[in-house]
Amino acid sequence: MVQDKNILVCVSGGIAVYKACDLVSKLTQRGAHVKVLMTESATKFVSPLTFQALSQNPVYTDTFDEKDPEKIAHIDLADWADLCVIAPATAHIIGVLANGLADTMLPTTLLATKAPIYIAPAMNVHMYDHPAVIKNMLQLTEWGYKFIEPGAGYLACGYVGKGRLEEPQTIIQVIENQINQKQLLNHKRILISAGPTIESVDPVRYFTNHSTGKMGFALAEKAAELGADVTLVAGPVNQRLQNNSIERIDVTSAQEMYEAIHERFSTADIVIKAAAVADYRPKVAHTEKMKKNSSDLSIEFERTIDILQTLGEQKTNQFLVGFAAETTDPITHGIDKIKRKHLDAIVVNDVSEEGAGFGGDTNIVTYITKDHQKIPFGLDSKEGIANSILKQIATDLTKKDDK
Ligand code: PMT
């Protein structure tokens, strides 16, 4: 799996540096192109020459050691890497990264890369348990860094516990799983919608719904992790994307969402509409604040465009997936929407069910295929549900391509 992949191995200074030699050797033997970047303290444990011989490439240690005047070494390295792994990662380098510092070549390069970054920590058991280290690891996890947990056992410092650098074989296994996953939706162009829409009554009042965008954002992040080129069209939400390769387009109303999606529809391979789009909007959006008076108020509504239905009517080869938020009989309503909106699949959630639907971090859904096969995904985090949905879409796409 690692054959011909560009892997940047970043080595920080701890006794486990000797294991990084084995890691580099094994990756190279498997056909990966490996470059090694060391901190100065790592060079106190093992000489750069060892890594140079094992990787068959020059080793980088100093931001200012610019070997090629036509290139800026750390940017060149950041762009070159398909994947980066820090092994061993000390408490210090984890802290540096969690604070966004660029004081040496290793963190500077990692700040500049768009490749996924794996961190394999190695340190004393008490250091690993320290709240500062835990806080830094949580921060990095939130930013999308992936941790390869250390193993437990005898540590060089004399303690027995968690803190031993994971074995090179296991680190490679994790890397291979990542590459394997990435091939699932490799370079498929996915268009995803998320969040609610806002329909104005006047400059201070509007109609909307309870969608927070969590489900759609989880789909976008997972799709990017599985190798897709993702565009996310988001209604007004408070969500942040971790993966900066995702193109994000912010919209407000159903009409704006339609325009953003319609513009990109012809070049999409897969479209997933997780947004909760308003079905109606006030017939008149007043330009000035409506003044109250003593009588009741009636507002006349008109239909918004049904984006999904329009896409269903226009689709050529796109795989079109809708969502349905229901409170009764979700399967029947879901099947009805597949037919009416010409969908390839629909994901139904009963939003009155505990743990499902709007706002929370979890969902419970049933994925229904075009031929009405029902695949339930039980209570799981929205990330887990997104993963299951996308894997199912990848399976359905393969079947479609085989026909
Ligand atoms: O955002 P969260 O807080 O995480 O909540 C997630 C969710 C509940 C919003 C999500 O899981 C979900 O169910 N999204 C679809 C909500 C919805 O609008 O369902 P619907 O049954 O009203 O619409 C059916 C489909 O038609 C949806 O794909 C919707 O995007 C689409 N639609 C609806 C109306 C419209 N005018 N245009 C559309 O494209």
C-alpha cells in the first residue's frame, strides 16, 4: 500500500529514535519514498547519516540549510509529502504543534503541509498523563491530527506503563489503513449541503429551523478523509472545518443554496443533501423593519424551489443522495421521496427519536437504496454515521459502475 507514496518521517528527540530507524527502513523496503526531518535533539540520539543511509535521501534538520536556491526547503518538503508521521513525538514537539509555533524546521514544515499528519508519541508515563500534554493532544485531534497511541510496557526511564513508541510494524499498518481508506472515494467530486436556511421577513426577523450543520460537516470531513474532492455548501451555522482542502461556500437562503449547488452540479460525481432547506419563505421580504400594532399578524408564504427535486430532474450521471427528517413513518416517506425526487438513495432519520436528528452529536438513520433496500445505521456519533453512509455510497457506486 505504501508503494510509491511520499512519506515524511519527522523524528523528535527521545530514546525511541532508534525505533524510527526501523520504521524508515521498513517503509523504504516496501517501496515508499521516504524523507526524514529531525529536530536537533533527535540528532543527539542517532546521527542523520543513519537515516540518510536507510531512506536513501538527504536528511533535513535546519530551516536555513537551503540546499537548492530554486526552492524553499520546508515548503518543498511540505508540498512533496503525501503523508507525514512524527515518530517518536515528544511532549515538547506535541506542545509546539498545539501552539502553532514554527521555531524549527519540523513544526514549520508541518504547519505548511496539507498532507495528513500522524503522531506517534513516546514519553514517560507521567508525562503522557499530564494535563498539559492531554490538552495539547486534544487540541491537535480537534485540528485533524491523528494519534497512534503508545504501547504499555517497560520504559527506558525505568517506569512500567504507557508511553512506549508503538512498534514500527503497527505504525505502518495504521498508515496503510489510511491509504486504503483514501482510495475508497479517490478524487470523486462530492457536493454536500449542510445546515438550515434563513428566510427573511424583514431586516430583523426571519424563519429558520433547528439544523446546526453537524451532520453535513461530518459528511464533508469524512468524504475528504476517504480521498474525495469536497465542496460544502453551508447554510448559516457555527461550524468550523478541520480539513482545509474542503471548499466551503456559505449561503443564507434556499434560493442562494440552490444557485451555489446548481452552479457546481454538472461537475459533481456525488451529491449529498443533508441541509434542512426551508420549504416556504415569506412572500414579501420587507426592506424595512415591520412595525407592530395592536392587531394579529398574518404572513403569507410561498414555496421555495425544491433543490433536490430539481437536481433529480436534471441529473445525468451524478449519484444523488437526499436526507429526510421525519417524525412519523420515516421509511414510507423516504421511499416516496426517492421516487418523487429521482434519487439514487435517501438517508432517513426520525428526528423525534432520542439521539437522532437536529443539534446533537449523534444520529440514528436508515439508508434506503433506489431499489428500496433498507440499511439501518444504529446510534452512533455523526462522524460514525457519516463514515457508514459514505462507505455505503462507495459500494453502491461500484455496483453502478459494474452495470
Ligand atoms: O444539521 P444537524 O443539526 O446535524 O441535523 C441533521 C439533520 C436532521 C438536518 C439531517 O440529518 C437531515 O435530516 N437533513 C434533511 C432535513 C430535511 O430538510 O429533510 P426534508 O425531508 O424536509 O427534505 C428532504 C430532502 O430535500 C433533503 O435532502 C433536503 O435537503 C431537500 N430539500 C428540501 C426542501 C427544499 N426546498 N429543497 C431541498 O433540496
